[in-house]
Amino acid sequence: MVVLKAASPPVPSVNKINNGFPCSNGTIKPLITPSPSSFINLDQGDPEVFRAYWRKKSEECTVVINGEDLMSYLSDTSNVCWFMLPELREAIQRLHRVVGNASAGIDKHIVVGTGSTQLFQAALFALSPSDSPIPINVVAASPYYSEYKDEVEILRSGLYRWGGDAREYDKNEEYIEVVTAPNNPCGSIRRAVANCEGEGKVIHDLAYYWPQYTPVTQQYDHDLMLFTFSKCTGHAGSRIGWAIVKDIEVARKMTRFIQMSSIGVSKESQTRVAKIIGVICDSYEKIGSSLDSDELFFEYSKRKMRERWEKLRAVVDKSNLLSLAKYPKTYCTFTNHTSESYPAFAWMKCKGGIEDCESFMRNLKVFVRGGKRFGVDQKYARVSLLSRDDMFNEFLTRISNITSDRKYNLN
């Protein structure tokens, strides 16, 4: 029998939990606390920021899997995505009803994948014409997600190829445009921008369209929408994403791609994700009782992101070498309040003669992702705000000590 939890089993010392990674066997793997001389990795979007919330929800999120459970490849042969557990499909539909960020009703087809990365490849496969003599172009408006180009090119597919910046695309050929909203890296809400004579298809990557990152302004109902559990709740290790698809033939082709690449998706992960989604949705159905707001995941996570942005802006506002993107206040239909966005990443620009923000941050022993990876100038860099508290606080300390009269290696 396997017992899966959202966090570790109870252990004697709270201090040990706070200073280590909980393991499934109840032991604690010690953390390496950042020191002034250590490197901090804020390049990747590893979502550790919500760990404290899920630690409190450990028992509620427990899943028991017996030895004979989940042995078959098959889950629901009446569904297009035959390897998807019915309870996960129902949980995803329920989650989108609660949040109101996407239409996922019975008229839509949900395809589960090993994270949205696999689903992105599946979508490219499904939308690419199989009878074209040349590969279809895949474009995205800069600054675009840094991995799109590599994900398009890694398989050297004869079906599709990287076509560059969507704003500059002017070929009279078919194309696929990837629209990321909110955008990774800059956090802005995007729409399709390619303006050419060729016929275009659109993939909407909505990984960060959750209320902790941005106000939910409408219920999206696009032809093909991608979501990932990693950024929704922070459970990146479960490796679950889903696509909401209107066209049944596109859904079938996406399912076929996943079948050929991994013969489905882990049922253990699906079971855990369905349970955690259920915990989130159940808590919102209890609103009106004596439930504390910090018991509600999206309230907790939005407060956490807001606090980080407020601290970061307070430091950057005092600097004459750094600047941050700004976001308008918008009404959120989920919270029924007006607020600005609190993106998962800070889109930072260096000033004062600093031409390479990534290299400048490396001088401070901070790894970030430079603008070139996103199709723009190296004066920009993406900084993850999803790290552990100790890493985030050490980052604030380092940039608060930046002065214009200090000599830095700017190459």
C-alpha cells in the first residue's frame, strides 16, 4: 500500500520541518540555507512558495493507493482521452467552475498530459497539417516563453518549425501562434497579434491564469487552452497538465501523440491531483462559515504573491540601476475586488549603462534568465518569485545593496 500526501507525515519537531524537505517516508532532507557567499537560483520557476499552505493541509490531501490499484493502462474507454481518470476530469471541470477562468463543460474535450510541456508538443502535432510539403511555422510575440523555441526545434520535426516573433511574421503560409496569458516572462495579458495572409491557428497557454497571479477578468473559451497543475497549486512534481479542446479531432490527435510518447499519464499523479483539487473546491463551498481566509488556497497564495511584489518594489524603487514592469488594476470576477497583477516572475530591466542584466545579476551570485532567451534585449531578465522564503529574502538583501558608484563587471 502506498500513501501519498501533499506534504510530509507528522514529525516530532516543527523546526525540522521548517528547515528541510519532507520526504514520503517521514524523514527530512536538510535544506541548504543561502548565505551571502552562495549562489541563488532564480532562473527556474520551481514553485516552492506555497509549501507552507500545503504542509497544513497534509492530512486532508492524503491519498491511499493499494497494491492492486491503478494497474491497467486504461481508465475510461468511452472518453477521447482514454487514459484520463474520470475523477480527474470531473475535478478539473469543478475547479474551472469555481474559479471561472475557463469554460470546461461537457461540450469540451479534456486531454491530460505529463505537464503542459507534453501537451504543447501534442498540440503542435495535432494542429500541423500532415499533407503539407513544408513544415508549418510556429510563432509567438516577444518577449515569449524562453522554452517555446527549443521545444519546437528539439525533435527536428518535418511537421512544424520555429517561425520567430509573431509581430514580425509576414509570410503567406499557414502558421500556429502561441499566446501566453498572463505572459511568461512579463506578466501582461496577451492576445493573438500575427497579421498576415496565411491561415493561422492559435494555442492559448494559460498556465498562469489563476487568481493569485492576475485578476480573472473573463471565462476564456478558446479553441485550445493549456493549463498546468504546477503553477496552479505549486505541485510541480506531480507532472500533470491538461488541455481544454473544442474540436474532437484535435483532441483525438493530441491523445494519440501522448499515447505514442508515453502510453498515457501516471494514474498515481492523476489520483493525487484530483484529491488536491477537491480539497481546494471543498474549502470554497464552506465560505460563510467560520473558515479563516488563509484556509482558502487562492486567498493565501494571492496574499503571498502580493507581499513578495510589495517587498520587491520597495527595494527596486530605491535603485537607480533596476526597474520593474507595472500592471494596471483590474476587477477580478473571482475575488470580486479590484487589484493589480502579481506575476510569478519579475520582468526586470537594468539601467545606468548595464547592457546585460543576466551577467549583472551573476555578479551578485544570482542566477536569472536573460532577455535574449525571450527574444528581446539583454538589458532585461526574468527573475522567479516562486522560490523559498529564505532565497527570496536573500535576493532582496543583495539587490538592496546595489549602488551606482560601486564597480561591477558589466560584461
